[in-house]
Amino acid sequence: MPYLEARGFTVKREGRHASVRDGSGDEVYRLTQTSGRWVWCDLYGQNGGDMIALVRDMAPGTSFRDAVFELTGGAALVQRVQAPKPAPESPPTSPIPLILPPFQPHQRSAGRAYLAGRGISPATLDAAEAAGMLRYASGAVLFVGYDEARQPRSATQRLIDDDAIPNKRDLRGSVKAFCPILPGDPQTVWIVEGGTDALAVQDREGGDGQPPTVIVTGGAGVRSFLDQPAIQALLRKAARVVIACENEKDAETQARTDAHHVQQRDRVRGIAPGADVQLWRPPAGCKDVAQLHARTVQVTDVAASLTAPRTAPPTQPGSTSAHRSPTPQSAGNETRPR
């Protein structure tokens, strides 16, 4: 696939399927060969189309004619000469600056109502906002990651309309190596795929004490965050690291994501050999920790929870949740639920 390789991507083929990774090693697209041609979807299994549509997704504003020209080798050959791969030691960058959209109070209220409807307590929402990890946009919540200078470097937008397609995407200019982090107990670190998963973990695992620190990867195939010195330092301080797996829609997807999570686990064990690093899986019938939490908490009155008097956010996230329930499956269980 010369076009992708000329733009600095690595394509790994396995039969009729292929994984497309960027210069940081993160999976960004998935390809499948059907009837002799390749079609694609994004990291979240959404969007997609033929290779012409992929060119136009990678470079918004590209016309159909220009996309065909690039695929036939015209611009791709020029790109190969003019834009060599960055040196491996170069820090992750994006040619497009990340700009977080401003939000109005009513957008914040709508976002909090959506998350409260998924069982997240007001105290956890307050703490995530105070950490800068949770922001809002029109019809959406944002999960934001920062660099060591506290500049926003990644943001995943989750629409509050669950029926929207696609309902999740990374904002342009995001660099997934700078992942969102919810600060908490440094001795226990959870690694999850989505921002709502992170909120659910802090709600469930905090109990009456400090909730764990949670790292949001943005996908099972993402590992570039593990190259960041700040993340490595955080993991080396931990006594226990839990990597949250997910139950997928079919056996093929399950096998692929399970393999990705095992790779994450092995890499974390190499970074923090003194930590107890385990995989956790939700019980059968639940996709992820966020869905498990939403099904097991009791959300009796979302409107009341949003209008209740609020205390000032703590300096460290983790006030006791108003909607707490026991964890039905212990973290660290690497066996599949029966």
C-alpha cells in the first residue's frame, strides 16, 4: 500500500485484514479485503469506505479527483521525497494544532446529565473537571490529555446522543501518546480504553478512600503513551496496575483486542517489574467497565443529582460516590467470565 507507507504509516497484513499504524506505533485504521478490494474503518470501528474515502478522511478537504491522483502515485511519490519519517527519538507531534472548542453552561449541564445517566456521581464529575480531563462541547463530552507543560495535546469527543453514528472521534491535532489521566492513588493504576470507563472506575473503586489513578488509552491498539517519561514514572510508583479489557461483538474482534491488551500488559510489566500487573474483564453481557457500572448503580433521579448542593472539588479526585455498589468481579481476573 504505497500511499500509506509514503505518508509514514506502517501496514501490517494478516490474511484479508491489515492494521495501519502511525509513526508512534498506534493503530489508527483497520483494513479488510473484500471482493478483491480494500475497505477501511477507523480505530473505533466507525466511519469507513474504500481507499479513496480513506485518503479524504486523512486529508479533509481533498477532492475525489485529487484523492484518485494521490492513490495512483502522483502526489504520493512527491510526499515520499519531501516528508521523510521523523527520527524515532523525535517527540510525538501533530502538524495540526489541537484547539479545544469553547463551551457554554448549558452544554456543561447537558454533558453532566448524560454522564449522570450512566451512573457517574457528581463528586467524580467535579474531580474530573478540576483535573482538566473532562470538558464539554456542543452535544458532546470531551476527554482531554496534556503534555508535561499542561498544554492540551489530545481530546476524544463522545457525543451524548448514543444513536449518533459515529458517536466518538478524536479531535483534529490529537496525539494519542498524550493520553487523558485522572489522578488518584499512585499505588493503584487502572488503564482503560475510554473516558467514561475512567470515570466509572473512580466511582466504583474509590470506596471510602482515595480512588485509583486512571490512564485512558483511547484504544486497545494504542501503546505510544507507554513511551512517555511521565507515564513510565507513574507506573513505576504503582504497586498494582489493572488493564481493563472489553467484551467484543464477535470472536475475531475479541481475539484481536485481547492480543492488543496482552501486549499492553507485557509492556507495562517491562516498565514496572515490581508492580502486580493484571488484566480485568467485565462479566458476560457487559461490554466494558462503564456499562457494568451503569447497570449496577442505582440512578434514581438524575435531575436531582445535578441540582443538589455541590462542594468544592478536592485537590485529589476521589470523594465518596453517592451511587456506590460492590464490584461483582474482582480486578485482576484474567479468566473470561462464565
